[in-house]
Amino acid sequence: MTRTASQLAAVIDHTLLKPEASAADVARHVEEAAKLGTLAVCVSPNQLPLDAPEALTVAAVVGFPSGAHHSSIKAAEAARAVADGADEIDMVAPLGAAKAGDIAAVEADIRAVREATRGAVLKVILESAALGEEELRECCLAAERAGADFVKTSTGFHPSGGATVEAVRVMADAVGGRLGIKASGGIRDVATAEAMLDAGATRLGCSGSAALLAEAAGR
């Protein structure tokens, strides 16, 4: 399906998670997101609160990028981010527990953050490229049971890779439209963005939103 630049912008989280990003970099990023008309801006929690237009959704990452933090630390980080103005939380689930088959631990970790962030949208990053199909499916179902609003493919920092169409399809099949699906990690052009959306993604995480939307506008 072909989408206009504005249709794509309406599902993009314009993302800046480079460790070296300064407050000035983040301010420019927010300004760019507002000009591009993206749905949201996604930043590290230490950059909150943001001076952002009311129409721009603010998302912050938690337990990023490894997910290997104690659940109580993730919950506290998430609660602080919401208190500092985050509308949405993108938390990293514990990949080690997922790979070990300890789905109960994955669910408990997500639930701890959910309980600390009532009223905020919760997206759960599963590092889909590092998981087998059944592992990914089970983690999606755990996220749903724990009260998450979205499942998300990747941090974009794991060496195994980012989003794939195949992973999005597995996730979409698992949650059956009951949760949103955010594809993130390596989405740099219109063809990839539209392939993710066609596979079932309902949100896109992009750091190169400006180039992607310029490409869409130029078609």
C-alpha cells in the first residue's frame, strides 16, 4: 500500500537515543519532529522534561538498551519519566529470561513497569532478531497479559539486528490486533516503512525520519 508523507508521519516516533546526544541536540530533534508532523518524539529519560508542542507525543525509553536491569529499577525509571512528562514508555524486556524460556519472569518484569506507569502508553521492546519465532510469540503474549499497549521489535542497538517483516508478522499474529505493534531498528526508507506497516505494524520508530518523509513526498 502506498502512503503519503503525512500518513507516514502520523505513525512515526521520531527517535534520538544516541548516548552522546546533548540537550541542544534533543531540542533540535523536537523542533524537527514538530516540523515534520510526526506523531511522537522518543528520547532518553535523562532528557526529560521536554519543551515540546502539546500536539507532539513524548516517549521515553526505560531499561535501555540491554533490558538487564532489576524490575524495580525499571519501574522507578519509568515512573520518573512519566512524572517528567513522558506520555509513553518504551521499556526493554529481559532478553536473558526470554532466551532461557522464563516467560513468567518476562511477564513479571513488564507488569512491574505497567503498575508504575498507569495512564501512560506502555510499549515493550522484545529484540525480535535475537528470538526464535516461538520465543517471540510467547513474549508477545506475556506482554499482553502484563497489560502492555504495544509490542516493539527492537532497540536498534542489539548486534543481532533490527526490525524485520517476518518478525512483525509473527507479532501481529500473536496479538491479533489487541495490542499495537511498533517496528523499530533499521527503517530508513519508504519501501521498508511500508513493508512493516503492510505486515501489521501500527507504529514506526525512525531516527532518519526527515530523509524518509522527504522520499515519500518526492514520489
